[in-house]
Amino acid sequence: MIRLFFVWLFTCSYVCIHPLQGQVVFWQKYLGGSQFDQGRKIIYRADGTMVIATEVFSTDHFGADNHSDNSDVVIAKYSTQGEIFWQTTLGGSGFESVEDMAESQDGGFVLIGATDSKDGDLTELRGGQDVWVAKIDETGKRIWSVSFGGGGDDKGTEILPLSNGDFLIGGESSSINGSMRSRHHGGLDSWVARLRSDGSLMWEKHFGGSGNEKVCGLHELQPEQFVIVNTTDSDDQQIDTNLGSKDVWVFAIDSTLEIMWQRTYGGEDNDDIHASLIEEDGSLILAGTTFSKEGQIPRNQGRGDMWVFKVNPLGIVMWSHTFGGPRADGANALATTHDGGYVVCGLTKSRSGEGDILINKGYYDGLLVKLDSMGQHVWSRTLGNSGKDILSDAIELPDGGFLTIGYSIQGASGLPLPGHHGVGDIWLCNFGDPDRPGTRPFVTPPIMIGKVRDKDTGRPLDATITLTDNATLDSISIAKTNPADGSFILLMPSYGMVSINVLAKGYMFYGQDIRMDTVVDQTSIKMEFELEAIRIGSSLILKNIYFNTGSWKLLKPSHPELERVVAFLKLNPRVMIQVSGHTDNTGDASQKVQLSLNRANQVKKYLIYRGIAENRLRVKGYGKYRPIASNRSAAGRRKNRRVEFQVLNL
């Protein structure tokens, strides 16, 4: 028995087109609990889902698995329809933060931040706080969790998967012992280390001067050559030049771990960097915040401006631009775009009409800026409400538009925000792009949500649900049921004919073909499967076996159905079946018996070819003698022309 429902889950809490800016905000969503929660990083997956990294203080709703009332890190695979495919909470009884997350070569995810816990997912604390690195697989399962530190405060800020499967990590360190055994220069040093694929430490080193340094970016030039992006306020030891209070400091190292070359960038005041990327020719694009008005800063309109600049492989500044107004503005993340330009996201405190800021609805607004390949302003968009709204990360989607993540604090005097939970919520947005007018809202392809139960008892079953491309017979996605209630979530493609196969050991299988263009407009498909236990005499009609009229040659569209039978027999290796062919009552009865037998033999031949032992298969041709419908109508005759199988032995 199967029940099929279509459920509309996608809701837009905000849709806006501003006449001056023209950027569509397709949707925005809030995740969180009753306390302060924030989104830090977002990764787009090829299957149309998002993997998000968040810091959660809440112990309810999204933070229900929090280890304490301190911050934990929650990584979740999420759909635009609001479905969470999996959610992993990492941390201990202390405080955990996540500063960076990346996809590893094996499809899992690595993250870096800081911790002051020594329990839960952490086993050792060496000082005030330690650098923390963790790896999860593609299903959210924790693979390993490691920490590094000494007697001082240490924090991880950047992680880079390397071409050979290792990881380069960076951060800041004030320690001179523990894991931090290399020479310390003073204050907070930039700290760089290399980890093996299992998280074990290969080498580590401090870089800096007598002041404070921090790693803000890591890039692999080639094997064993890396560019390290930092901030510094030192003017001695390893720092060749200081331009002002705080500068951007970029250097390169090789396998000797010695500085090959270095450059500093900025002006007379504090200049910070929060994001960087490297291009194919070795050029760097950097984004952050500047308080300077001189040096390499073309202008400053206020207390802090968003600053984006490019340096060539020799470290020479190619262009430098600032954006903002007279109040605090800054960049948090940077990404490339399809046209060779860039998108930068961050925050603005400047008011409507001040400087480059056309609209600000609250205390802080999230700021998204599109730049061309020379860093020139193309368009900008602010989004927020009466409170504090910050964008932490942004990516361009393959089909156009942008995804952003950050946090939103609802203003005390503002209207309640739809779906907002607590003090501060994780904030997800989908922006359009005025330069790509055909861009549609980003929606995760249809999701199948269902349960698998025993037909007789109703108890949940341990089942596997497989989705197969009928054209190639390739597996598209696989889901396992939750043992507690038999539930599952399965991603579906956007197009094509697909085959669904539901298998549970000891049970008859269920199979169905779905043409995706008939359901692609749905955002969620709910299905409930009730499987029968295998018994001697159990039978199943194979509804999708095809032959031409009068022929017993199997047609290719039959293969997905037969693959379901193959999977069933491999899962239940003691089962023996009889494959039987049936026809309608037209024509010569003896010829119909032979035709049905030939068709059953063709099915048997396919199953043997796919690895099923011949001694497990019997065949029978019944011709017209076992109808299941009246032969007086065309519809009835179609039903009678069939192939089915029956269980002979267990």
C-alpha cells in the first residue's frame, strides 16, 4: 500500500524590488532558538542543498542538542523548503566557535574555530582557549575532532584542503608551549600548521613581530608553496614594513617554512582583512574594512569603509576601492561571479542616502555589493529590519542569484519578523541579480519525505530507498530510514524519468517510475510505503516490463524494473522465484502460451546476466489462462498482458 501527497512548503517571508537598486530579494529565512544564534559559513551543494555552519547559544529549536548554555557549533544540510536533511551539533560544556568551513576531497566537511571545552567532542584543553578542528562526513557524522594550543589563548581562523588530501590551517596564538612549540615572537602571532587527512599534526610555526598578528587567508600556489594573508600591528622582527596602526600583511612560504617574500597594505589607521581569494595567475583579491584615509586607500567616507583591492603575483596593487558611508561599514566575505567579477557581503551602519548607501532600515543592515573585474561598483543591495542584521558569507549560484548567511537581531520597536525565534537568529537570504533578469528564486529540487512500515504490524522498517536515473541506471541518491520511526528524506532531480526502489530485508520490494516534469513544480513529495513480509506464495506484478506486440525481445525501458528485482534477490539470497508471463485472450491460445513463456525466459536471462544464480529462477508461460481483468476492454487486456513473479522458497 502506498499513499502519495504533494506538499507546498516553500514560503517567502520577504519579497522586495527597490526602484533605485532593482535587486530582488527572493526569500529570507530564520533559524534558531530563544537565545543568540548566528550563521557563519555557507556551501552550495550540486544537489541543490546548502550546508551551513552556525554558532548556537540556544538550547531549544535549532539548538536542542546544545551541550550547555554556552555556544556550540551546529552544521546542517538544509533545503530552501525548510527541510533539514541532517544536523550535527559539535562542542562541549564550554564555548565553541566556527570561523571557517570547507568541503574536503571525499565529500565531507572540515571546520575550524576555537574551544575552551575539555569534554563532549573535545578531549583536552591546554590553556584559555585552543584551536579546534573537526571533520564530518557527507551525512554529518563526526569523523574526528582535534585541538591544538598551549598555556595562552589560541584560535583557529582559516582552513584550506590541499591538493594531496592534507589540510593547511591558520589562526592566532599567544602560547609558547603545548602544541605551539615553534618560536613565538610576542603578543598574538599568526600561527600556521599542516594536518594530515586524519587530523594529526605534521608541522606548525608562528609568524609575526612583538605586536599582534592573525591569519586571515590561506592559499595554495602549488604543492609546498603557500600564500598567507594576515593582519599585523607590529613593526619589527619578521615584519619588514608597517604603514599604520594595523596593516594587511601578506607573505609566502615554501617547504622550508621560511618567508619567501612579503608585503604590507593599508594606510595610517587600522586596516583589517576578512576574506581573500586567489586567481589562476596567482593574483589575490582581498576584502575587509579600512579606517585609513591615506596610503593605498583611495578614500574613506566615515568611521570604517568596506575595502576591496587586488594585488598581482608580485604583490603590486592593481586596484583598490572603498564603499560605504560616514558610519561603520565593512566586508566579511568575498566570492567570484560568472562574469569575472566579484560579490562582497558585510554590513553597513550608514543611514539611507549617506555615501554609497541608498537604504538602511535599522541599526545595522546586511550589505551585498557586486563589483566588475576591475573592482568597480556595479550594484549594491542592503537588507534588514529595525534591528541589527549582518551578512557573514555569500556565494553565487550556478543558475544565477546569490545565497547569503548571517544573523538578525530583531529591533525592540520593530514589527515581529516572520519565523524569527529569539534574541538573534541565523539569517539566510536569496538575492537576485539585475544583470541576469531571467534568474529565478533558488529552490532545492523536489524532496521526497516518507516512511516505510510493515504492512501487517505498522512497525517502522529498516529500509533503503534508492533513486535511479532510468536513462543510465545510475544511482542518483540513496536514503536509509530512521530506525525509530521509519522516516527518510531523499533528494530528487529536476528532470528526467527516475526509478524509486524501496528495499527492506525479508520484505517484498516496492518500485515506481516517476517522470520529474510532472512533479518538478512541487517542493516536497510525501510518500508512505507499506511492505509485505516475504512468504512462500507472495507475488508481485512487474508493471514496467515492455515488449513490442507479438515479440519477446525486452525493450530498454524495462531495465529499471528488472534492476529492482535484481536488488531484491541480492538482498534476500535464499529466495527462489518463479517468473511467469501472461497475455490477453486474442489470437491462438497455444501461440500465446509460447509467447508468454518466451517473455518469461527473457526476464530470466536478464536476471542471470546481472548475477542471479540460475537455480534460483523458474519460468512459466500461462498465456491467456490467468487473467486479472476482463478481456472485453482494451484496458483490461492491457492489464492481462503482464510479467509477474512468485516466491517459491525461502
